[in-house]
Amino acid sequence: MNHSTDAHQSDARSQYGRAVTFRDLHAGPGPFVVPNPWDAGTARILASFGFAALATTGAGLAHSLGRPDGANQVGRAELLANAAAIVDATGLPVTADLESGFGERPEDIAETIALAAAAGLVGGSIEDSTGRDEDPVRPLGEAVERVEAAVEAAKRLDFPFTVTARAENFFQGRPDLEDTIRRLQAYEAAGADVLYAPALPDAAAIRAVCSSVSRPVNVLMGGALPLSVADLGALGVRRISTGSALSRAALGALTRAAREISEHGTFGFGADALPYAEANALLAARVPTAPTAPSDDRESDPAP
């Protein structure tokens, strides 16, 4: 018996099952939250709370590596190694922040999607930012070509890889809702499975985005917007991510503790720390995994 071949087939079926699970979450009865761990440990902790899927965070990873977030601060290999560790830690469906796709040519975007799939991911986002301060958002035609390349690369896989297209206007300091909607509509026409405009300013903007497209919309939460999961669902949101908010919350606790020690010489922060035994228990517990789809379901359950 060829054990390596059996293991490869088992891994492929497992990834197919995770991919179908993730795809189908977007068609559920209400919105779902896909929180963003930044390493294997935080992935396992989040999985223990029953989240059905996870997403990576580029900013959280950069900060954990001692770097600021920004263009070209984290390389593609580093990002995908982090994503693979998060996949391996839980067995849940994981989608990744693939930044702007790590390349200027559509072929580069296609290669990134293929490598993301090889890392065990079942989805990924491609943004329309350039990484250039003087010209932060790509021309629409160029951005559409890149989304098309991601979609075509995803179609060549043997499982339904969920492509999310991100319109970065608001995140890049360009509060142009009309152009953001125009971009998301173009990305939908290019075949993106999920549409995403981070940093939308209020409920009205979120409602306008959701009502302007027919594909599922992801909204970033964890900032100042006082909206609940139920509120977002009523606005038409299908998926909710936290971006770097959880990692920054952890950094906030760390800096407050360090400030207390350095400025006051006290250690009161320990009262709010996760107890040692509880931390060990969370990381020792067996975490749930996504169901494995039977191999003979591949033809009867195609990607949308």
C-alpha cells in the first residue's frame, strides 16, 4: 500500500470538504463571523469558541514579526507559511489576506492563488491597492484584470476556492462610496465570489454596498462602528471579519501592562490575565474540524 498516496488523497478530500463548508457558509440563514488569528495558538483558541472558519491577518502577522504593516513588509512565502500553520492548527476552513497578490502581472496573481491552495487555504482576498503612497489605488481596468486572473486560477483547482475582491478606497483614505460601489460591481462581473470594502464609515454605506451587488459582502468590524452581528445581517452583510483588531487588542493589553510596570512599578495587570491553567486547557483541547466531503461528491457539488 502506498501510504503517501493515501495521505495525499485524504488531504485533498479534507481540503475539498473545508472548501465546500466555507462556500456554503456564505449562503446560510444569517451572517457568520470569520475572526482573524495571527498564529497557530490564537487559531486554536478561536476554534475552541466554535467559529466555523478563520481568516489570516496581514497586519497581525507583520506585527508579530516585529514589523509595521504595509506594502512589501511581509513576503509571500512568509504569509503562506503562516497561513499553513493556521490551517494545520485547527482543520477549519481558512481564507487568507493575500494583499494585492504579490506581483504586478495577472500571471503573478494566478500563481499566488495556486500557492495559496497548495498551503491548504480554501479562499483568499485580492485587493486593488498599489502600495504606492502617491497613487494608492489601481485604475479600475487594471484591478479587474487582476481579479479575473485570480478567478481563472481558482477555477483550475479541484475544489471551490472562494475569491474575495477588495476595494480599498476607504482604507486608503479615499472616501468615495460611488467609486467603491462601481469597483465592487466590476469585481462581481469579473467573477469574484465575495466582495469587500474595508473601513466603510457607517451603516448607510454598508447598506448601500450590500444593495448594489448580488454576491456576498464581507464587512470589517472591530473598530468604532456600534453594530452587532444582527445589525449587520439586517443591512445585508453575509460575512464579518475582524482584520487586525484581535491582534491589536492583544497588543493593547501588553502595552498597558508594560506601561503599568514601567511607570508605576506595579503588576495589577495580572488580575486580568488569562489564568495559566485555562491557557493550557484551551491549547490542549481537541478543536473541531470541518467535515470531509466524500470524493464522489466532486461532480455533484460543483463550485458556484
